[in-house]
Amino acid sequence: MIIRKIYDFENAHIVRFCSSKRCRTSIHGHSYRCEVMLSSNFLDSAGMVYDFGLMKQGIKVIIDSFDHATTLFSGDSDEYKNDIKKHSKRWVEIPQNPSAEQFCRVFFILIDRLLSLTNMNNNEKNVTLYSIIVHETATGYAQCFRDDAYNENMGKIELKDINFSPEILADLDDKEFFTKLKNGSKFNFLKGC
């Protein structure tokens, strides 16, 4: 069975090397919609794959960290990255060009890691991340599956290469959330809906 939860976030970027001149040369933003799909062949003690209320916690923290931020490609020029960091308190630096496709892959890798580190407390079993869809516009989206997320032919993405600005980290209830995620610490999400 598959369940889906939708998250909205606002983000700005430049997509270097793309065909569209406006997109590769000008900072621009989108009202993104991210769909997170989890699957399992089991149901928990309440008859759920995974409580939607639990998804409001760790998964939402990940996606919300991109909200009202500028996403930077680590391979862009230092001059550009430093200017953005100087004038914007909320930024995320990722190891690939911030296209909708790469947003899918980044979210997949972060959420997949979170699920693998989450203590299941209500008899949940074999809950896995099935897919991520990122809508960049009302008519265009990218969808990522496990094979896509870890496909180095699409560019390598490692957790250690995803960096959040000090302002984003300061806004978190758990200031060490991303450090724990990268270091492999366990997560406990105890209350749902």
C-alpha cells in the first residue's frame, strides 16, 4: 500500500547550463509542491502504513528547511554563492544543479535516511520511501524513485554535501537535526495526529 502527503514550499534558484536563457542566467523562484509517498505491505497498530501526524515531524522539517530559501549549486562560482549567502539568510547548498529532478533526488536521499534512522513505535513494519514528486510549476513536475536517487549517472549526492545556512539551522526546534541525520543518530517521533 502507498500513502502520500503533500508539502508546499517557496524557493529560488538558478539552473545553470539549462536550455532556457532566463532560467540559467537569472535568479527566479517557484511555489513548489512536494509529494512524499511511503509504502509498506504491513499496517501498524492503528491500521496505517505510517501515521500522517508523524510525517508532520521529521519529513516536514526537511522540506520546510528549503522554504523561503535560495538553493545553490556547489559547483557554481564562489562569487555568486558568496553574494547570495551575504544577502540571504536562508540558503541551501547542494552538490547538483537545483533542477526539479535534483530536488527530488535530494529529498529522497534525506527522507530515506530519516526513515532508516526512525524508531518505529507503533508496530510499523517495512515502511519505505516509494517516490518523491516535486512540482516546479502547475504543469511541470519531476518524479524520483529509489534507483534515480542513488544513480550516479545523474550526479552523485551525498548527505555530507548538503549544507544548510546557520539561519535555517537556528530555526529548527532540534538544532542538531541535520547533524544527527548525517551522523546516523536514531530519531523518535512519538505522537501522531
